[in-house]
Amino acid sequence: MTRFIDLSIPITNDVVSDPEVMRPKIQYMTHENTWEQIAMFFPGLEKGDLPDGEGWAVEMLELSTHNGTHMDAPWHYHSTTDDGASPAPSIDEAPLDRFFRPGVKLDFSRLPHGHVVSAAEVEEAFTKIEYDLQPLDIVLVQSGAIYGTDNFTDQGVGLGAEATLWLTERGVEVVGTDAWSWDAPFSHTAKRWAESHDPSIIWEGHKAGRIRPYYQIEKLTNLEALPAHGFTFSCFPVKIERASAGWIRAVAMVDG
């Protein structure tokens, strides 16, 4: 038997998972108040003509492509990739065969919020779970961020440029995290930047996509339900022309 594990957060008005300026907005239109929408197609139709006087349920959404569980395309990080040799692809140009692959989970949730995971820590994590990373494996990071709790956007570890490049050097093209960002939360990075004014630390994991292209999933959830490896991961993005990201329904499949 195959067990399906949902790793996606809902798009909702009620749980804060983005900064205020980026929050989604959903307008719910229900059966009680939509009969007039149907009447537009049927001149003379009255509410009582419909079964139980009910119309349809429809929702109108105001969304960023980065709301909810979504996948970033290399275009989000920079205009070029491959060390400037190629235009960075947008989400509609993503190769679909990359998004249904063996998955592996690295658990860094014991580390403090804001920690920037190094390449050595990534390598150590693979040794700990006794897994030999393969090209095109999808690597998921349990960051310590907990969806639905206060200050979610300030939670979790991030993977810096060094760790990200360590993965892409080995053929990884899709990664994911249950935090708001693949990078360490901005609130933590800002404190470090105020001390050093080193621009290389700002969004460094994302900016590693300038060197080698990769696709990055953010705002996963329920990663604690996964084994470290031995599962298949599905993460096909919605096809939005020239977009920097697309929403996904992230699902893991575990046999046995």
C-alpha cells in the first residue's frame, strides 16, 4: 500500500504565513448570494427557479505567486544563471521531469532560528541518515519553523550559498523547506548585516541560483511525518507565463 502525505499549507485568510503586505485575500461567494451570476446567462431567471434557490460557490483570490506552498523558479533569484551565460528560466519553462522524484529529508530543526546551514552541516546530515545523494533527488529541509504559530516568518534555519551550491554541484535541481524562505529569516540576517554590512549574506541561498539554476519550494508543512528517505515526492508547479513562481500541491508517497 502507498501512503500519501500532504505537505502543503492551505491558502487562507485566517493563518498568517506571510508579511502583512504580501498576505493573500480570499473573497467567498456562496450559494445564497450568487443566483444573480447564473441569471446573467439565463434571461428572466429568478432565484426561485433554481433548486432550493441556491446558486454556486465561487471564490475570488488576490494572490502573489509566492503565497502558500509554492515553487520558485530561477527567474525569481536573478535575471541570468549559469554564471551569467543563460537567461534564468521562469516557472512555465520548468522541466516537468524534475518534479516527481525520490525525496530525502534533512532535519535541522534542532538548530536555532536564523542559523545559516553550512555545506559541512549538509554533508554531515547525509552521513547521519546514511544516504548517498543522487543527481535529481529532491532535498527537503525541516527547518524548525512551525506553520500556524506566531512570527512564522522569523522562524527556522536557512541554507546559505555554500550549502546550496554543495547540493547543486551534486546534481540536485529541486529543494524545499517548511520555512517562509530557503534563506535564513530576514529579521535574523538584518542583524548580521547591520554589524558587517556584507552584501553577500543577503538572500545568499537564493542568489546561488546565479551560478547554477535550481528550483526551490517554500512553506511546506508536516515534514515531521516523513522518513529521512525512501519516499517519492510530487511537486508540479502551476504554469504561469513568465512568472517567478507557481503554486504546488506538495505530496509525498511512501510505500509499505
